[in-house]
Amino acid sequence: MTSDMETALRRAEASVDRLLAGRDDRWYPAAHIAARAGWINDPNGLCFVDGRYQVYFQHHPGSADWGPMHWGHVSSADMVTWRREPIALAPSVEEDRDGVFSGSAIIRDDGALAVFYTGHRWRNGTDERQGNLQVQCLALSADGGRTFEKRGTVVDCPEGFRHFRDPKVWKQDGRWYMVVGASTVERRGQVRMYTCDDPALEQWSFDSVLYEDPDERVFMLECPDFFPLGDKWVLTFGPMGARPRGYSERNGNNAVYVVGEWAPGRPFANVTGHRPGDAGANYYAPQSFLTPDGRRVQYGWMGAFTSSEPTCAADHWCGQLTVPRELALAPGGNAVLMAPVGEIEALRADTRDFGAFELGADQDAGLADDVSGAAEVEVELDLARTTAERVDLVVHRTPDGHQTVVSWDDQSGRVWLDRRLSGRGGRGYRSVPVPAEASGLLRLRVIIDRSSVEVVVGRGEAMMSSLVFPPEGPRALVLSAESGAAMVASLRVHRLRSIWESPDR
Ligand code: FRU
């Protein structure tokens, strides 16, 4: 007999097929995970099972806008080349009637893959006006994560809470732990922690409030993730209601992290203030997992609910994930270093090595005439010998004068990612300080795709991920020096090949 979920999944795949037939690829990424067609947001259920990395994501197969959430799915043997998998979860039971929201994956002691997700219902059946009902649910897979059997609610919403979602589960000292993002009766943003000693993972009890945001305006902490890094613990989350403060938390949706100390049974202590999970314009709902060789790897959603992307309107797809990044604790222990995983270097092809050179005052150097797919630039600026006030790496320069600019700026002592002239979509700039360690030599890595730019600053002191939608036509890559000369210690440009095992169509 066909189950309700099988029927829902079949309908979802048929809908993606219909959308795919009209997909416009002008901005469709080559080196980033996106759905075949339709909308995606948060990465979900990251894990390594049966020799393959599994990445699930929030997915609306019905259109290129957010809608009833499913879990889309891709997998890879090496985190480089990805295979499309069938949609894994669809709304099909009363508790997830209006959406299978975000969650995480673990391997149970008996070897079964278990995912925890939020079952979402609108109280009025259509929207948030009368509030919602959100509970944490369990689903099990016996085939390495392709199909799931739902096991129902395992953690109920606390009485009177307004939001309660996004379970992240891990095992610590023989016990299972879950953090869940919450909006309390008083509208405070909390991360609540639950524990479980049941091998079936069905019996959970409330442990403690792990973290409450000190900002009273922050009413909800979405997508919490809590993990050890070096000798500290890091909590990442999306504070809803946060206001811009100087250079930080300027996006409609911001992912931040705090660092502190924690051990089972103890409070989360000596916690730092919010630090940006990424300093770009589009980075939200990050989730991490541990690779088999013990690295902490994180994916984020390169998007925001507050900005409508041009692909949603006409291209039959919307939303993409960032490249996977490895996290490490910075020396001093109160910040996180982040850089793309080494695996993605395997995507590099057609490398052009420009070596060391001097770019004269107010000169431009063309690096590529048309970066039509994905590419990566690695550049080292010898700041000690550079007299320019500003050095720009100009990306996606189109014949009609559009461009996205990554700059080192001596006056502000910052690295900028400027989308003022990027084309369609959001504008505005983001920036981070030049890392102190880079006072002599500044290393920048810029990953360019058809609708995004991700900048890695220094040794991973910061990353900036932003969406850009350049107009049609060749997309040139140019280096330019302003009011002085730039001393380039090294510069390489790589084409990045597609991440997909087989083309969509
Ligand atoms: C964050 C989020 C989550 C929720 C999901 C719904 O982007 O709002 O809190 O589970 O997206 O798609």
C-alpha cells in the first residue's frame, strides 16, 4: 500500500519536474548546492552515512517561493561531486501538516540514521496570524538516508511558547542532547536543551535553558547549533529581532555565534558577545557536522527571507547553500576561524598563475574576459610594499558597467564586498577589518559563482558571502590599483567545474 508520504513525495517530484522544464540558468550556480527547481532555504540533516555525505535542505517543490516545507536531498562520496537524491521528507501527518521544518541527523547506536525535524502547523491552517504549533519529530531511515519512516513527536512545545523549532542533536559522554530554538511566553529568544537516555531516541526530557539572548528585542533564536571546538563550545543561531550595530547584524536575517565553556550538567559560561557567523549580506541558518576525520564542517543558506531574489520571480528556482567551510578555534579561544574545506580545491581547473607583479598607480589588469561559470581567485597583496590607497578585485564586470567589487582599503583598514553596482537583487556593502596577522601580507580568496561571491579573508579570520545577480553578457575579472601601486605577491585564477555528477537536463 502506498503511504501518505509516498503520495506526497511523488507529487513533489512531479512538481519539481514541471518547474525544471522552465528553469532559467542565467544565475543558476555551478559550484553551489541548489534544488533542481523550486525554492530552498536552510541546510538540514548534515551527516556522513554509508560512505556518503548527506546534505538535506528546506525545500518547497511547488514554486520558487517559500511554501510548505519538504526536505530536499543531495549526496556525495567526497564533498566535491554531488548526486541529486529524491526528496526525502514531505508533510504527510497531522503534526507536520503545514511543513517539515529544519532539523538534524545522527546515527543511532543500532546504526540507524535518525533525523529530528520540526513538525509545523499554522493554528488557523494558513498563516502565522493566530500563531503556530511546533513540535520536534523523529524519522528513521533504513536505506542510508534515501527514504524515511516517521516516528511522530518526541518533544512537545512548552505551554504558551510562540515558536519552538530546529532541533540539533548530538551525543556527549554516552547521552543524547538536543538544542531547540524558542520564543518564550515573554517573547524572549532562547535555546533550550533536552536530554535522552532512550536507545530508540523517543523519550526526551527538558534539561535547561542553555542560552537566552541578552537583547530583549530578540524574540526568537532560529536554528541553534552547539558543538565543541578546541577547548571551547560554540553556539550558533539566528537572532530574530536583532538590530544593526555598527558593521554587524545588518542583514534581514543574521547568523551569529558565541563562544563559551560547557560540560554536561553545567551552565554555558563565560560566553562572548555575538560574533558574525559570516560578514556578508547572505548567510543564514548554518548547520555543522563532524566529518569522519574529525573536522567541524558548516554549511549555510546563502539567502534571506527579507530580500526577494530575482530568480524567485522568473527563473523557477531560488536559494542556494554556501560552499562547505571548516571551522577552527582562533588562537586566544574567543573567535572562530572559517575557510572552505580543502576538498573543493578538487573543483579547480584551467589555472592561470599570474605570479608576483606590480600593478602601477591607477592601473587596471584584466585577469579574465568572461567568468561565465564558477571561478576562484587566490591573491596575496604585499601590503608592506603597496602604496595604493585601495586595491580592487572587480568581479562580474559587464559591458554595461555593472560589477561587484572586493577591495582592500588602506584608509579604513578593512576588506569590503560592495554590491552597489552588482546588477539585480540586493545592493549595499559589507566589510571586515584586515586581520592583524595580515599587516605584511594579506591573503584573499574569492569564490565566484553565477549569482554569488564568497570572500575568505586572511587565514579565515572572516568570510563574506553575498548574492549578486549580474546582467547578461561577458563577466570580466579585473584587478585595479587606486592612488598608488599594488604589489601582488601571488595571484592565481581557477575555473571551478560543476559540482553535479550528471547534468539536470
Ligand atoms: C530558518 C527557518 C527555520 C525553520 C525553517 C522553515 O531559516 O525559519 O527556523 O525551521 O526556516 O523553512
